Amino acid sequence: YTPLAVGMAGGLLIVAARSDLPEPVATHWSGSGVANGFTSVLGTALLTVVLSAGVGGAVAMGAAFATIPAWQRRLMLGLGIGVSVVVAAASVLLTLGQAGLADAHEAVFRPVALIAAALGGVATGVLGARLLRDV
């Protein structure tokens, strides 16, 4: 359930900020940092939920149902939770970074958002793996 909860929290944060965001928001940047892909705010929120819950959940589900050693289940659970957090956090940070802009073409790609998302994903993945109960 954690990847779904993480994805939903990310999607809700984006929806809650929609009045401060341009419509559509930038969702892709070129190698030089210029915004060149755009999605509606609601579409971005929905993609955050689907990708975070889908990708993270698919990996974490293996930990719940697989008959494998505990260390492998912990690894799968940690990876699933970590991936869901990275996806949701990156989407939220990159989207909310556009708050106050009149036009998403003005959006600037900030690599620090991806670094923060990755660090958060690693931390929550490690925590999630450590909290798995042995069956």
C-alpha cells in the first residue's frame, strides 16, 4: 500500500497547488534545460499517482507474495518504496517549482529536485526494508 499512498500524496500536493501553477505545466526539459514538454496540472497529478503506485508497487508486490529469502524480500520492498518516493518527489518538486509562473515555457529545470528526490527515495527505501517483518 505504501507506493499507492506515496503516489496519492504526491498527486494531491500537485492538485492542491494548481491555482498557483501555469496551465499546462512543464514536464520535460531539453538537455540545455529549456522546457519542451507540457502536460495539464491534473494530468501531471494523475501520472504521479499511476507511475509511483504502478512501478513502485509492482516491485514491492514481489516482497509480499514471493517465497524467497527474507533478505531478497527486504531488498524488493525497499526498492519498491524507494522508486515510488523518487517518482512522486521528483514530480512534485519539479511541478511545484513552477508556482507563480504565468507560462510554463519560463520553467527552469533544477537538478537539485532530482537529487533531493533520489536522496528521499534511498532513505525511505532503506527504512521500509528495515521495517519488513519476518514471516
